[in-house]
Amino acid sequence: MTVVPPADIVAGEYKIVALVKSDQAEGEDEYRVVVKEQSYVAILGLLVMAGVAAGLWYMFRKYGRR
């Protein structure tokens, strides 16, 4: 069984129920699936902070403390 979540799904925990029927038997099972979200916000925030720190360092080196 392959489960492909839609592109606009919210990260979270979902329950999938699989029902299998044949001529002689019937079975049902529940699965818990965790959908995770890939986030680059933390990395972007660190890059912005490093850029600000580098800019301040450059300004202090060039103009000094006045």
C-alpha cells in the first residue's frame, strides 16, 4: 500500500483505515501516519542574524565608534 499525501496537507498526525475484502474473509486495520513539514525558517533566521552581525562589524571597522 502506498499513501501519498496531497501537497496542501497540514503537518500532523492522521489515521488511515485499510479495509480488505475477499470472497472468504474480511479484514480491517488502522494505521497512524505522521506528516512532517520541512521548514527552512530556522536556517533563514540564522543567516539574517549572521548578515546583521557582519554588517555591524563592517560598520564599526570602517567608521569606528563615534
